[in-house]
Amino acid sequence: MSAPSSTIATLHSVAELRAQVRRWRAAGERVALVPTMGALHVGHVALMEAARKQAERIIVSIFVNPTQFAPTEDLSRYPRTLAADLEKASGAGVDAAFVPDVAEMYPDGFATTISLTGPALGLETDFRPTHFAGVATVVAKLLLQAAPDVALFGEKDYQQLQVVTRMARDLDIPVAILGVPTVREADGLALSSRNVYLSPEDRAAAPALHRALAKAAADIRDGRDVDASVEEARQSVVAAGFALDYLEARHAATLAPLAARSEGPIRLLIAARIGTTRLIDNLAV
Ligand code: PAF
């Protein structure tokens, strides 16, 4: 790993993080946290820009959290680009990067995991049963370590956003959780650190996900039957070469399955695999 040339403060321990936040608070400054696993892209920069509107000080955390990866998943090949990440964060006006190692976050004897129901049920959990317990546990730790006024998460991981919002509320963590709209390529593909895994052919097919969601959302808004619209979207994604994990219409706030169209705002959520890459996306109806 080459030494970063940026001037951003890089904090490795919880003690350093807390001392830094204490100094800002003593000066009467509000603090925003943008939790990330690094491999920062324009979608993360949008989170940092949104954070700037919320607080005088911004911390970005960069930690590839092992507990949210199943043994079969891509932890070892997850992109790690710390020097470039620090440059991007610095360019986006971030004040400090919290970059703990695994031993700092999960010291010997670590034995606590947050158990979830509600918005964590179904969807991703059907395919990645331990994922959100890992996410919620590390996010709770980051919120307690940094004690920010506000923490920002991308709507791209919509189920994660709902899980984290519910968790912070249920555990009385005094923070506002804000969702930031998904940033997309011109052809509709949602920005993701995992897009780098797409072969040129798979990249060409990838916008089919957003196209399918956009068509189903428009059809439902026009009064078409939800199940029929969702089924047509599933078929179009499979026809584009994807293996579908799920494409579902859920209640937007709770992610409960829809019992009736009249229940309120709907969110369409999809996960699908192409080549060796698994993509997720979602859209409001
Ligand atoms: O969305 C992510 O990058 C991660 O799930 C998060 C929230 C940083 C927790 O590791």
C-alpha cells in the first residue's frame, strides 16, 4: 500500500477518534459520519456532499467488515484502495478518516452480535442469512465510537438503510440516520464498488436491472396490477442474462410484504447475478 499524499487526518484507533470528536464538540461543531468499506466512488462522494450540508465536520470510516461476509463471499477479493480513497475523501472536504484494523473493531474474545427482525427479514437475508447481523453490529459500534449527530447511508442498499434506521431507533442511539439517493451511470446502472468485477459483456447487460424496475414502477403508478408488473420485470431481467435471486415489491418503510396496494408507498427491490457478480438495486414506485 503506497503512502497517501492527501492531508486528511487518518485515525486508526477508537481512542484517537473519540479525542478528535471531543475537540470538535468542544468547539460547538456538529459531526457527520459516512460509514464505508472503501473503494470509494462517486456514490460515496454524494454521501460526503450530503454530509457537508448536515454538519461542520465529516468523518468517513473505511473498514472492510469481515462479519458481514459469509465464508463463501468476496471478502478477500473486495477492492482495497486506501490511498485513492483518502484522496477522494480529502477532495470531498472530509475532515478525518477512521481506518481501524480488524483487531481494533473485533478484539480478542469479541462475543456480541445484534439480532434483527423487522426490515431485515427476507430479501437479502434469504440469500445472505448472516449479512445484516454483521452490518448492524459494525454500524452500531461505529455510531457509538464516533457519536455523530448524523450518519449517512446510500439508498442503493435500501434494505440496509431500513435495518440501520430501525436498529438506531430501537437501541436509542442518539443519531439521525439519513438516506441519500442512488447515483447512477448514464445508462441507469447504480454505482457500486462491485461494478469493477463486471466483464465488458456483463457491464453491457447490467442496465437491464434498472430498466426493469423503472418499467414496473411506471406500470404500477399507472394502475397496473403489482404482481403482474413484478412478474414481467422478473422475466425481462432473466431474458437479459441474469440469474435472479429476488425481485419483489415491498412496503417502502417497513419492507413488509404487500398485502394490499392501498398500504402506502411501495419499493421495488432486486438482487441478481451475472457472471461472477451479484448486483442489487431498488426503486420507489
Ligand atoms: O454499505 C456499506 O459499505 C457497509 O455495509 C457499511 C454500512 C459500511 C457497514 O460495513
